[in-house]
Amino acid sequence: MPDYLDTDQGRRIAYHLSAGAGPGIVFLGGFRSDMEGTKAIHLEHWAKAQGRAFLRFDYSGHGQSSGLFEEGAIGDWAADAVAAVQGLTEGPQILVGSSMGGWISLLLARSLPRKVAGLVTIAAAPDFTEDSMWAGFDVDQRAALQDVGQVALPSEYGDPLVITRRMIEDGRNHLVLRAPLLLPFPVRMLQGTADADVDQAVALRLLAHATGGDIRLTLVKGADHRFSDPACLDLITAAVTEVGTSSQPEV
């Protein structure tokens, strides 16, 4: 059973926290995913074996946390992440952001720079509500958003995906690719070339846009959006290890 964190916004965030040495590792999941996914569990097992502190949690409207998904937006989920990192971790953390979690990790880096020791992104999807969803809507879908307040999209992951006008409008208040993005810590970005949800062009755009002295992108030929086969999981832990080593001060 998870533990729960009550946030200042009145939401209950389900989480699992493992004690250990720092810098701790925080896993930030994707859009409509939860903390029980392959990558989160694999990282938790790895962190425990390494004696490292580790946190995984569900955003509101996801998994075992309170709220309805359709009522949420990027700003809400970023606020959940801020509450979890500030309230549950000690010292700087290595953020591991998958898909939407990559966007949220960049928002955390902007709002809590002293809490970030390093960053690993996996198929990061910054600004996707604007550049993927809104940009891809046809005239009828945009009209439905304006008139009805939502539009339902088919999804290969289960039930239709309901996108609300609030989600699109809120996303515009949290874009990270339109203004300077300073990442003054080790950053490792992982991206599959066979990703059908987040094109590798997004990773290249983020790489070109971000500013920092230690930012690297690894493209994995043939890897899909899940990035969860054994070889990809090994790349994730290797990236976390490298970021953790690079973030330590020289003696």
C-alpha cells in the first residue's frame, strides 16, 4: 500500500519512498501513466540495490492519487511534483522524467533549481499540449474545445483520451521551449528512433534549446515510446549513474 501526501491544493498524492543515500532519485511518470510502470519499478529495485533514496508517486488524477484525470492539467501535475519533491525528499535529487514527466522535470528545474542535482529524460515531451495536441487538432476539434470545453481522442492505450480546453490553456502557461532554459547540472536525454508518440525531432529541439555545460542526447535506434526492454532499462540506470557521478563535486 502506498503512503499519501496531502498538498496545499487539497490533493492526496500516493507515493512510495525508499530511504537511502543521496542524491536521491525521483521518478516522474508520463501522461495517464502511474507509478507502477516498468521503468519506475525497475529504477526502484536498482536504487534499493545501490542503497540510494528513491521516490515514485502518482500525480493527481493518476493511479492511486485523488482526483479525476479530466479535471487536471500540466500546472496541477507540476504542483504535485513540487509538493512531493519538497515534502518528501532531502537535499538535491536526480530527476528521471518519462514523456510528460520530462516536461514536468524541466518545470521543476526552473522552479526548484537548488533541489536538482541532475536530470535524466526518457522520450521527454515538453510543450506537447501546444506543439502536438493543439497543433494537430482540426477545425472541428478546435471548435469543440471552444464550444463544449473538451474533445475525445482515440487512444491505443485504452479508453478515449479526453482533452479539455483548460488543459490546453493551462499548458500555455507552462511552456519551456519558448524562453531561455538553463540546466546547470548534468543532463542525459534518452530517445528512441521508433517512438510513435514523441518524435526524435522533439529531443533534438530540446537539446538545441537548453543551455548548460553537460547536456547529452542518446538516440536508440529502434526503441519505442515505452523504452522498457532490458537494454533500454540498462541505459536508464547507466544514465542515472553517470549523472550522479558527474554531479558530485571534485576533491
